[in-house]
Amino acid sequence: MDFSIKAFDTKNTLASAKTGCVAVAVFENKKLSQAAQALDTAGEITAALKSGDITGKAGTTLLLRGLKGASTERVLLVGLGNADSVGEKAFTSGVQAAVKVFATLGAADAIIALPMAEVKERDANWAIRTVVLAARDGAYRTDAQKSKKDPAAAGVKKIALAVTSNAATKAALAQAIAIANGMQLTKDLGNLSANVCTPTYLADTAKKLGKDYKFGVEILERKQLEALKMGSFLSVTNGSEQPPKFIVLKHMGGKPKDAPVVLVGKGITFDTGGISLKPGVGMDEMKYDMCGAGSVLGTFRAIGEMNLDLNVIGIVAACENMPSGRATKPGDIVTSMNGLTIEVLNTDAEGRLVLCDALTYAERFNPAAVIDVATLTGACIVALGHHHSGVFTRDDDQHNALAEELAAAGRATGDTTWRLPIGEQYNDQLKSNFADLANIGSPGGASCTAAAFLENFTRKYPWIHVDIAGTAWKSGAAKGATGRPVPLLTNFLINRT
Ligand code: BES
Ligand code: MN
Ligand code: ZN
């Protein structure tokens, strides 16, 4: 898929544009957008609305051919709802419907001439990103491991966005493409089966990114992890035949002395639950338990492509959580890298056990902020569904501001977050008779006790935890990784430059 920006004016008119298809907006109450009016010199669009062939409701489409007033072969009418106020949701559903039609056309290129700069509370840059992400999402295929590939999306391969061409819109387009490419890597890694996407595979992916974008990459092996005394992380990998990998990526795009943002990803390439074995039904979906790691790698691809002017460190703690004669047992007590002892009451609460050592490791970078990303708790899906990622941080001015900074980055990209609490009450739920901490809390608030557990290891820097259990992938017929929260993280980093 190829994207470009194309400005139209009175000389270089939309009506004279030579392209396979032009998408223009129509609205409820039979209203036409400016671009639709420009192609309606012979009245065909007005007639289509009048006859009721298209209502203008957001997300409706109607394909017209051979309009007398336009050089293009096809005009796609796209309903955007209320003419006086095009909302974010209406625009997004219109764009999604348009790219769906594009994919079925006998045309190779198209122009999207929707009102990009007129969406309520949004700007052209937002609209550009929305178009690119929707088109790329529509074109995404999950056939990497099929012997016969799904038929490639027919139709439009080149989309021109009709919007003012200037430095800002060009930068927005480049950013949108970088985010889409990052999401694609994250989706690919998430969708790969766990016998292929092992900790070693994630490490190799990081090495390849390092080569492509000149990141520093370091892979710490079991021996080094033992020397670092990562007893908590290592306890999770005990039952697995796959060697654990602790992956560190460095993008030093800022001034050498600037404190970096550190992204930490949970990289459980398969979560059986360990000795606290999960039920069989749906267990295949636990191949997605590395989506935190996948989104850190995807975000690195995005910032590498943009060569972002910021220092960013990525940490991925990767291993499998398997049962075996050597696996950690319920009640085992392990010592984490920062010295706290942990009673492993449930081996299925393994994400926090790998993350706590990664969070201690992060201290050495004197971070400006640490964001950990993890498919940490099923309870987060119960609380928030698949709409928002859960965000947890300390309740003080600095951390509340950090949470709002992240939330804003999410709202702007449609990759939204919602705040949930941590604090002393949840820490009290984690008390153990035999160790400093238990790895699960007394019943209730399982997402909050998981986050509260992590908080114990993050007291040396500003920190925020993102639970992506509900947002990183979809179950059901459209089963697959979503590429979230790459837009959230990437936009957060862009906003810091
Ligand atoms: N990877 C799971 C969390 C998860 C479950 C994500 C379902 C997405 C869908 C995590 O390791 C886990 O098993 N968490 C347990 C914690 C419990 C033992 C306190 C959970 O959520 O059930
Ligand atoms: Mn688990
Ligand atoms: Zn897990």
C-alpha cells in the first residue's frame, strides 16, 4: 500500500483528477460535501441522495460510475453523518467503509477526498493517520503460516489523500506510515504460533531491528541473568526447554545525556499457566502473551523509521511458562533482583514475576519514565472490555500528569487507555506469611493487585503500567493481534520530542 498527499485547487481540480476512484463525503439530510459538489456538475450525486440510494449515515457507501462532471471512472460516496459536525467516530467508520470498498475495486489507485481538516476536535494530521491505519489494517493478512496464501486484497494499492500539502501534513503521513509498519510487526509477532515465535525468535527480531535501524541490541542469556540474580524471572522459565532471553534495545536519538524513556514488555511466548495449569479451551490464545514484548518491538520499528529525536530504551523479558518436573511449584519462594522475596502462590501469575526483574534492571538507565506493557490479567478484560488498555500508576501529581500525558497520546490515536487504582489497600492484599510478597492478592481487584505488585519494584523512577490483556488481540471469528498499543506508545514518544 502506497500513500501520498495531493492538494487540489481551482487549477488542479478534483474533477479533472485521473485516478481509478475518488471517495467524497455525503451527509444525512441529503447534503453534499464541497468535494462531492465539485463532482456533481451533472447532478448524479444529488440524484443518488434524493432517491435514497445512500442515506449519508456514517459508514454507508455507494459506488457511482461514469459521472459526467469527473475524469475519474468511479466516485465512491461515503456517508459521514451530520454535515454540521463530523465526529471522530463517524469519520473513522466512513474511512473504514471506504477502504473496504477500495479493496474490491478493479482500480489500482484512488483519492480520498473526505473533509480531513473538519472533524470535530481533530485536525488534518489526525485524519491522515486514521486513513493510513484503516487502510493498512484492512489490507493485513494472517496467512504467514498457510501453505497457500489468502488471495491478496484486490483493488487499490495507491491512495492519495486530498489535503493541503505542507511540512506538517507530510510529517503526519510519514509518522502514520511508521506507526502502521510498527503495528504490522506487532501483529505478525502476536499471530505467529508459539512453536515459531519463541524467546529466541523475539531476540532474533530485535537483532534484525538493530541492524535495520542502528539500535544498540543486547541479548542477556541465562548465565548473565543468574549473575544479575534475576531469581523471579528465572523461576518462570524453569519448566521450559526454550532458553529465556532478556532483550535490551537502545535508540539514542536524543542528546547523549538526556534521560531515556524505557519501555518494558512482557514476553511470555506461551502461557500454559505452569503447574497452576490453565483450562484447555482457548489456551491457544496464550500465544498472545508476548504482545507487550511485540508492541515494544513494533514501537521500536516505528521510532527507528522516524529516527525519532529521543533516547528510548526497550526491554523485553522473554520466556515460556510451562509445567514440568523442574517447573516452579505453588508455594515456592524466589528472590527477585532487587532482593524482595516472593511466594509464588499461583504459577499462572507469571507476568509480574518476569516484569519485576525487568523493572529493577531498568533502574540502571536513570529513566525519565518507565512504561511497562503487558497482557497481565484476565480481570482487565472483565473491567474494561476490549476498548481501553488499563493504566495504573501512583496517585501523586507527577504520576497523575504522566497518566494524563499517556491518555492524551491514546485519545489522539484512537488507542485509548483508562485509569485504574493501585495503593496501600491493594498492597495489603499481597501479604505473605512466608515471604516479603505473594504473587497473587486475596480475592478481588486482580488487575489492581497485579499492578500494585509491580509498583514495589518501581520506586526509583516515574513509572506507569499498561495492561493490554483486552486490547492487544481479538478472539472469535476475527481472531488476531491488533497491533495495539503501538499507536499509543509511539505517539507518546513523538509528543516528547
Ligand atoms: N496472561 C495471563 C493474563 C490473561 C488472561 C490475558 C486471559 C489475556 C487473557 C496472565 O499470565 C494470567 O494468567 N493471569 C492470571 C492471574 C491470576 C492467576 C491472579 C489471570 O488473569 O487469571
Ligand atoms: Mn499466566
Ligand atoms: Zn501470562
